Amino acid sequence: MIKTKNISLFIFWFVFISIIRVVPTQQCSDTGNFELNSTYGAIRSDILSSLASNVMKDGGFYNTSITKGPDQVYAMAMCIDGSEQKACSECIEIAVRQLKYNCLNQTEAFTWAPHKTLCYARYSNISFFGRLGTHPLYSEHTSVDIKSYLEAYEKEWKNAKK
């Protein structure tokens, strides 16, 4: 159990260091669009609005879905391990605002947001719960010198190898 947690922490730090100073990173998928005043649009608005108030109920991870007739929306939110409740909720609120503003009518999108903590929000019209997937696949590169983060990274790496 402890080794699994250390490996998870290592992976998190690796990802975190890789995207530091690049976030917010988001992707609005081109898999489909919807009408803003449609049932899907209303469901998306409702489900995204529920994420911030529910994300800390299960330790910083929350997923949910809403179905109305043929329209389905799946969503998830998560914050970095150890996030304070208020910081996590505020981060998710910002992530949701970014998704609603920047991905106005796309049926699938995700974003990473760095507001007081690091968080992730995603929604889709296709279920991604319990499935291993390589999508959304998105990368960003930075020219920021990450040497200042190497000490924390090396510490986590050593702990993960124990």
C-alpha cells in the first residue's frame, strides 16, 4: 500500500514538473459539438456546476454522470493529494469556468488548472469511467528551468524506490 502510494506520488511529481509553468493546459476536443440551448448543454452546465462542491467528498476525486433521454454527460474532477478543501474547490471552479468559456459547445474537453493547488476537470459525452485510455493525449513543452524542482523530485523518487 505504501509503495503504491509512493509510486503514485512519483508519477504525480513527474507530471507536475513536466507541466509546471505551462498550465493551465486544456483541450477542447473536436469529436463533436452541441447547441448551447440543447438538453446536452443544460446537462453539461449542471454537471460541471456540481464538481466544485463534491470534489472533496472522497478525498479530492469525484466523478459523476447525468442522463436525460439520449443525452449523457460524464464528468470528473480531482485535486493534487493533500489539497485543502477550499483551495481544491476554488481550483475546480476556475477549471470549470475555463471549460465553459473556452470550450463553448464541444462535447468533450479537459483542463488542468493551477489555482492555489493543482486540479483537473474533464467532461465528455462518452463514458471514460473505469477505462484505461490514452486520450485525451496532449503535451506542452516549456523552456522554464526546472532545476529548482529537482530536489523535490529526487526526494520523491528515492521514497518511491523504498
